[in-house]
Amino acid sequence: MTFILALDQGTSSSRAIVFDASGQPVGRAQREFTQHFPQPGWVEHDAGEIWQSQIAVAAAAIRDAGLVASDIAAIGIANQRETTVLWERASGRPLQRAIVWQDRRTAALCEALRTAGHEPRFVEKTGLRLDPYFSGSKLKWLLDTLPGARERARRGELAFGTIDTWLAWNLCPGLHVTDPGNASRTLLFNIHQGVWDDELLDLLDIPRALLPEVGSSSEVYARADPRWLGAAIPLSGIAGDQQAAAFGQGCNAPGTAKNTYGTGAFLLLNTGTQPIASGHRLLTTVGWRIGERTDYMLEGSVFMAGAIIQWLRDGLGIITRVDEVEALAASVADSDGVVLVPAFAGLGAPWWASEARATLSGMTRGTTRAHLARAALEAIACQCVDLAQAMEQDAGIRLHELRVDGGAAANDLLMQIQADLLGVTVVRPQCIETTALGAARLAALGVGQPLAEAVDIRSRRFEPAIGSDQREQQLARWHRAVAWTLDWEK
């Protein structure tokens, strides 16, 4: 029987899942790692800790499946995207902690590039906007800040990578590779030509010698060093976590869409083999490249989704475990007019407001922690409605269903609120770990042993249960609160 190991490296934890030939998980392990916040708006990870946690859970997942490494046919990687690592080629030592996708330290740098009139060129070539979210500005900051880094980079002494590249380098020592989907999140990759773009590299003063080779999303790149897991297993699939989730959800046809509720929320719509430029400040990105075919996506990114629930727990202390939020929010019929706009790290698409800050409005003496919990779930759903409506207008289609996954998708109340406010059916699979499944499917395809399609991944359907008047009223209140948040500094 074919077994595939998926490495699912996320923002708050490293996971590994072993899938059998039918696409069912048979072994898994997970480990959280440290989050570093050295300054307001800065978020960092220890890249060495990420690697150590990821290889540890990989071995644990194989043991949990009752297998040994030689039973594994292939390895696939799904990774938190945009997080930026800069390391020495000779030693493999990172020059400093990785700068996480949530980090906002390069907001002024991006604004300077916009002011200089460069954003249209980046949008045209990469499908992305000039925002601290993406890797290019983070890499420029490292090269500008670390003494001698740019000169060392020009001499070929340093290597840059997103987390997929960092894991591949350690798993298969010396392998410096990424896939087109991850490359398309850097501000450095021309999505139309499928290459690193010299003009954009010049604008950011980034030496080409730093960059990994761009392969496909499904091929045998190299074999793992046997010292890590006990066998030279082929590494044969790479995808950013959101692209992997879309592939795992079966969003292979134009017009299919999925939304992942993790630390952030990420809505992707397959637009086929032609990229569609967004008129609503969404992103145009590569989904995956398999063989000669490249699939493109429209994407909207919400910075704070499941992270809002973590804030309720860690920042406010109104819950002790994240899984308590559903019962607490369900204990009231609605938020009683309370609106949370979670711009803790600015607002993502379609607003792209780096300097916006979170607001909590509409409270009275009757407001309880249950109302805050309900407002938190509504905030997640409202942000995703804004994305979906912008995406429908860009692509000229009407969504008939939204496929969902990610940890927060296990929250039934959140999924019902999402269906109510979006006005379409929300479909949740039996296994919400579709990010890992997508990585496994790409890896299996890369070694010629594709996993069987799940018989029915759509196990739970949430139908809209409110009328259009109530929906419009609630969304109008949300948009009033967003307007205040966008104007907070004034």
C-alpha cells in the first residue's frame, strides 16, 4: 500500500500527517513552537526551532501510523507562506530569526515604493500589492539592516527562502528549491513568464544569487537524507499552505473556491490557466504548476481569523481554551450590536490598510464576555464576506458554495454565521486537514502514485438561515465599524 507523509508547517505549529492510498490519515503528530514579538507589529520565528519541530513530528507521525520510514513512498511540504529566512549556505545557519508573514516592520518601505510610483509595476508583474505581508520587502529589510549581508549575498554566500525552501534545504541538504505558488508570494516572481524578474529585483536591490530554483509543484526534487527519518524518501510535492488546501479540497476546476480558517483566513478561487487582474485589490497568484499546466487563483487574505480567538484567550482571558469560544458565543442570540474589527496587524484584502488598528464598538453596560465572543466570530465571517463579494465581481461569477477547512472551521457556530452572512452554502469536509492532504496529493502525483479522490469530502453542509434584510443590516453595521477603523489615526 502507498503511504505519503505530509509536512504541514504552519504559523503556530508544525504538523505531520501520514495518508494511505485512499487519502485517509493514518498517523499524525503536532508540536507548537515559540512566537517572538520583539517590537509592536514585529513577529518572528526561530527557523532552527521550526526545522527541529517539523522533523520531530514527521518521525512521530510515522510511528503513530505503525510504519517505518521505508514504508513512505514520498514526502510533500505545505508551508506558511511569505515568512522569510536568510541563511549561510556553508553552515546552514540563519542570520537572524525568520520574519513572519504577519510582521509589519516594512510598512514605511512599501509606502516609499508606492510614493515613488512603483506599485503598478509590481501589480502588473506579480499580481500582488506593495504590502509588508509579502517576502520581498522583508528580504530587502534584512539585506539593508544586517551588516555586510547584501555584499555576502552578491558573493553567493547566502540563501533566501520561504519556509518550504528552508525545510527542503534541511531535509535534502543543499537543495535550494521552491514551487511557483510560493515564488508568486515574494514580490519578485513574474507570474506571466514564470521566472524571477530582474526589474523587480533591481527595484528592491536583491541579488539574484540569493534565490532558489523554481521547480514545479509536483516532481521529485531530491531524496531526504536518511539520517533524519531512516530512509532516503523522495521529496516530490511543494505548495504554500493555501494552495495546498485548495488542491486538497479538489478546487481544480475554474469557478471552485475554498476558504481556510487558520491563524488568518484565505479565500482562493480557481480562475483556470489565465490570470485575472483584480479590480478590487485582491491578489492574483499562482495556484500550482503540474507539468506544463499552470493554474491561477484570485486570493483574498484576512490577517486575523483564528488568531482572534487566541486573543480572547491570551489577551483578554475571557476563555481558557480556544474550543470554549463556540459554547460561550452560542449562549447569546447575537452580539447585541457589538462589533469587533480585528485590525491588530492592519487590515488585509480588500482594504490593505497597514496602519489600521483594531476597534471594539457598540458596547453598553449590558455587554458581556459572551457578546465579545460572538462579535469575534462575526468579525471572522464578515471579513470573509468582503473577500467573497470582491472576488465575485472580479471573476464575474456568483459563488454557489464555499468549501472550508482549517482549525477554526471545526466551529459549527462560526460556519453557520458564515453561511448566514455570505448567503451561500458552506461545505465542510470530514477531514478539515485539507492543507496536509493537498501536499500529500501533490507528492503522490510526483512519484506516479496518485492518491484516490475521497469518496465524499463534503460531510457537513451549512445553509443560510437568515433573510436578506437581516444580512444587509448586519453587514452595514460591520462596514460602518470598518470605516471608523480605517480612519482611526484621524
